[in-house]
Amino acid sequence: MSFNIALSGLNAAQKDLDITSNNIANVNTTGFKESRAEFVDVYASSLLSAGKTKVGDGVLTADAAQQFSQGSIKFTNNSLDLAINGNGFFATVPELGSLDTSYTRAGQFKLNQDNFIVNSQGGHLLGFPVNGDGSSTSVSLSTAEPIRIPTASGAPEKTSEVNLRMNLPAGEAYIKSAPGNFDSNNPSTFNHSTSATVFDSFGDSHIMTYYFVKDDPSSKPNEWMMFTSVDGEMVDLEADPGQTNPIAGAAPGVVGARLKFNSVGDFTGIVPSLADGGITTGPLGGNILSNGADPTQTISVNFNLDPSGPNPNEPTQFASSFEVTSLQQDGLAVGRLTGIDIGGDGLVRATYSNGTSEPLSRIAMVSFANDQGLKQIGSTGWKESITSGEALAGEAGTGTFGSISSSALEQSNVNLTSELIDLISAQRNFQANSRALEVDNQLNQTILQIR
């Protein structure tokens, strides 16, 4: 019996050495979780055995229990390197359409040939679908799908409105015969001008210029004419689509707009005007948008007219120099993918060169009732088991789920100093059990030599 006891001690010591060696070997493995040998004693007894004098029958290895404590965070220069700070696992599948989900803490992700986010083993990272505002449409693992980075460019958007705010000098000299002799190619026929970049339906840029001409103060005091061109071609200004009646006193063949101010410089009205206090151009087709873009495109100029009185968001006519205080337009050029941003909540967002960004997905986080019950499958991965409980999905930073750090990796939680001490202890244990086995052998030899 003593042989078996010493032999069980040797096996336990060997198991302890194996686990410690494995921990040391994986001290630089990203996302690795150290294991701990857990032993139990053995007592075999029967109904009539003498319990008071019973000697133990050795030792057994109860479990090589993994310890899911947090590893230290190491920062990198790769935005697809991800680390979980807190509880949770990443979910991956080996191929598209697969339901064979694996779980990992190793966040060394990259793009494959199809622009899917994968790990070193080719496992596709799963994420929840999101709405346009970035909110998740569902947080169920059954709806999670592999995350793909789009290869298409950011879609262009044609300009529909320009927001213009400026000060027109109250003491500006009147140009003789203005505005009837206005000529956009002759600076002596207008007082001031300013320009904005606008975009057509293809995302091509065009220069939209606004010309301001002070009207005759003797007959139309505190009034200015405004004319507009796009890429040097004059564009009619209209109150409503289809209206083309020239304003009295405007340059022949050009439909402009009249801006009216009162005696204290407050903006009081536009002729013609829309209901929202602005004006709009006629369709830009013909020789302006000759590239095949939408010929029906029109561009509104919004002056934020407030008929109730002075407003800081509308034009003014004060005794100061010409000054454009706001010139903003909507519309976007074609955008190229310039980067991927991943937030602490797991939201994956694509950014484009035209200044836009688009939410793509939200990285799925998974937790278990008993992490130590997970089944190890190698490559720093685990699978669900009966003892781990079912996988519970959620968003990073909510509930018990930790946050996600981009451009970072979670290092192994192995403490090398402690492992080296455990290695010495396991070695001594092995030597002691070997000595016990040797003594048992000597005693048996002594008995066999009795005559």
C-alpha cells in the first residue's frame, strides 16, 4: 500500500510540475490565463473498517483550474488590437455562417482578404448590428454576425443649402448705373463678393460666388442686390421653383435678389423670398453641371431672416467693413476610408476623408456564470460546457461587462516569480515522494532477505 501512496505523490508532483511549466512557457502569450493544480487526499473505507486507525491512500489531482484574473494591458499602434478591461470574452466563429462559437481574451485581430476582422487562427470576430446612430439593434448572440470593414468609398451628397451671414457696409459708395450694369467679370460693377464650395450629386466640387451691389440710395435706401454664379456661370435666383421673373432694376437677363435693411442696420426682408427666409437658385443643369450630375439640383441661400427684430444669426448693415461672419454649406465630396475607430463600448466606426463617419457594428461581449468551467480548446480559446453555464451576451461597459481598449492587448496573467517558486516546491515534493518510494523498496528487500 505504501508503494501506491508514494506513487500517487509522484504523479501529483509531476502534474504540479507540468502545470507550472505550462504557465512559464506561456508567460508571453497574449490573453493566456494561468492554471493552478488542485489536489485532494484519498481515503478508501468500507462499512466495517476501523476509521480511527485508517491511513490515507495518497493524493489525486482534482482539477487544473484556470485563474481568470485580469492581465496587465500593453499598448500598441494597431487599432485592431483589442483588450478587455474587466469581465467578458470576445466571440469568434471559424467561418461565415458557422454557429460553432469560440471565446477568447486574446485580441490580436487583423483583416483577412475579404476585409473581415479575424484573429490569428482565422476566427471571425462577432458583433451586433447597429442603427445609424450607433445603437445596437439587438444584443442577442444569435443575431451577432462577423464584422466586416467596407471597401466602398463614403457616398457623396449634393449641396442643398448654404448658410450665409455677413455685414454690408452702411456707408458704401454707390456705383453709378448699378445694378443694371452688373457684370460678374468686371469688379467695378459690384461692391463685394464672397464664395463657397458646393457639391453636385457625383461629389464634384464647384465654386458658388455671391455678388453684392449697393442700390441707388436716393430711390432705394438701405437696399442691396445680390447675384449668384456657379463656376463663373450666372444662376437665376427664384422664390419658388419655376419662377423666372427678373427683379426690377436688376441686370438684364439675370434674376437676382434684393436684400432690405432698415435705418438701424437690421435685416428686414428679401425679394423674392421663401417661407423660411431664404432664396433659392434655379436648376443648375445645362452648361453648369455638364458632367451628367443631377440637372434639377437647386441650392438655397438661408439668411435666417427674423422679421421680429435684430438677430445675431442674420445679415447686418452697419458702419463697418464688409465681413463674412458665417459661410457654411451642406453636401459632401466622395470620401475614402481613412481609418477605423473602436470605442470603449465596442462600437466600430469607419471614418472617411470627407469628414464623415459611419457606425459599422458593436463588438459582442460574452460572459459565463462559471468561467473556470469553460472547456479549453487551445490557441487561447474556450468553448461553452455544462459546468460553465450558457453564454450571456451584452455590450461592453454595461452590467458586469468590462470595457474595450483599442490599440492594446491583455498580457498573460502569469506571475513569473511565483511560478519559479512553485517550480522549486514541486521539485522538492517530487524528490520527497521519490525518497519514500526508495525507502519502501529497501524495507521490502530487507524482508525478502530474512531466512
